[in-house]
Amino acid sequence: MRILTKDQIIHLHAQLINISRLMSYYFFRLCAQYSLGLSKPKNMKEENIHGKKAVLLALAVFVLLLCMSCSAPAQSGDNTEVTPSVPRSALDILADIPGVLKAEQVRVTDYDDIDWSGFPEEVLESMHEMVDGIVDRTLSYSILYEVEGVRVQAFCSVPEDYLENPRPLILFLRGGNGDYGAINQGSTAAESYMSDCVVLSTQYRETYPGNGKDEFGGADLLDVLFWIERAKDLTFADTDRFYMIGESRGGMELCLALREVPEGTITAAASISGIYNLKQTYLEREDMRSMLSNRVGGTPETAPEAYESRSAVTFADRINTPLLLVHSTGDTRVSYSQAQIFSSVMKDAGKTCELWTREDDVHGITSPKELAAIVEWLENQ
């Protein structure tokens, strides 16, 4: 049975009043014409027809007035209650987003075969608690969507009580390229549980089961902008608190996205171990040169514009979102100097930017505690 909202009931009530007035007008006009002889019947057959019309119209007016008395909307001070509409599930909302080809709920199986014997006894209890929370207290969904004819996969995880207590939305951008570094429902559920937020994480084109070519900050940026443009449709989250977090290559994609969106679209963002100068990465990472040449379309010498356009140090003045940088001094994948230089460029441009320095060699987010601190920073902006 369809449940009407209060506004719909009020609108229906007004329409019934208008209809009843019109019916009453014609009824009394007919009665007056008939009783005063203004519309005198020519024969008995016509008299019977007029009589039947009068009876039917009187009956219609009675039914309409009865309906109005039964369906009158609650007025000020009235105790009449209107049955609230049932909130739509995250799965239904995701499936209805334009461009989404398929959305389905998936079970997190990443932790089914963990060998707990290798963990120290002092951390076993906390590890069990975290895994139970990830598996049992989050709901996860797999999404296949289309961007300009290219298929891309994403995952979304929500706390189990998301309908009663809407959480902030985090768009998480992974590192890697192609299938290397791909995310899944397990990693997305872990981020959701540890941050206590709705987390949507996307692959980039080419990553299975998607197609197309990953251009490492080229057309694949559209795969990220797809979700930014549709964030307001994700009504199962508190989209007034819309954050972005990117790791490694995801930090580069994050900055590229912030360059493209109007100020205020993203509440705040955090880049962890991010790439901010792609030419510097090419020069420092000999093991990445072949991949970058293939995906970007050449070397920094043969395709300088392509490398420059992907480097946030060249467009810091176009980033208008509060931005947190987290980087380790001993990071061997993306050098710490990239974060130092980019932070200085952002501050020189008058932008809100903060750099957290870690005295270690870790690449990416180090722990649930660090993720909680990052989310707290985002919430305070």
C-alpha cells in the first residue's frame, strides 16, 4: 500500500474541495432549473433523466464531502498523525543513480581464512574485535558504472545503523595502476568501520571488471568526478560533510579533482603519501618509468604538458578546499620533498594546507588510530 506524505494529503484535500464545489454548483443549478420550470422537460422520459441526474449528483456530493471529512489533513494543534515514508536503502539509491549499470550487496570474505596463530596474544582480542566489526557491523555493496562508454567498478560500505544515524561521506581514492593496488569490499568495509563513515571507493578504468585504459591521471579522472557530481544523490549519507582521502597515486587524483570542482563542493580533503610532481616521480622511480611512459603517453621530455597537467605543484592556486598532507620522511615510493614543496606552494598561494610529518618510512595510512585522527581533522574544517 502506498503511504501518502502530509503534503500529498493536503494537496488531495484541496483538490477534493474544488471538485465538490464544482459538483455542488451544477447540482443546485439543475435543481433550480427543474423546480422553477426554467428547464421544463418535454416528456416523461426526459423528466426521468433529469431526476436520475439530480439523484446521482446529490450522491456524488455526499461521497465527496464524506471523503473530505475522513482525509482532512492535520491542522495546528490537531493530534492527527501522518504515517512517515520509509527511508530508501543504500542499495536502492545506488542502483537508481544515472550511469550505474549494476549494484548489489556483497559479503566481506577477506578475513575468513586468517591464521591467528601468528599474532601476539596481547593484540589478539583487539584484532578479533576489529575484524568482527568490519564483517558484522558494516554493509557493503559492489557497483558497476559507466563513464563515456567505459565501465568502472566501485565499492560502498556503510555502518549497519546508517539509516538511523547518517554518517559523513568519504570518497576514497586508491593508489596503484590497472589491477595493481585494486581495492575491494574488504578494504572499503575496513575504512568505513575504522572511520565510522560512509565510504565510497572507486577503481580506475581498466581495473577488472572494468575496461578502457588507465591513463594515470588522464581520462580516468572522469571516474572520480562521476561520484563527486552525484554525491548529493547519496541521501543515505550526510553529504553536507563530504570528504575525500587519497593515498599515493590517489593523492594525485584527489588534487586533480579539487582543481576541477567549485569551491565548497568538497568540505575537506586529505592526501596521504601523495604524488604532487609526476616528473619528479618519473626521475626518482626507475621501476615506474615504463608504466608511466605507457599510461601518460611519453616521458617528461617527449610529453611535458602531460606530466605538468598531472602535477599539483603547478596548479595549487586552483585548489580551494582545505587540504591535509600526511607523509613520511623515509618514504621511498614518493619522496618526502614532494609534500614539503607542495605544502609551501599551497601556503604561498594563500590556501588552507597542513602537513603532518611522520618520522618513518611508511607509505600510506599506518593504522586505525591515524585514520581516526585524519577524519577528526577533516571534521574540524
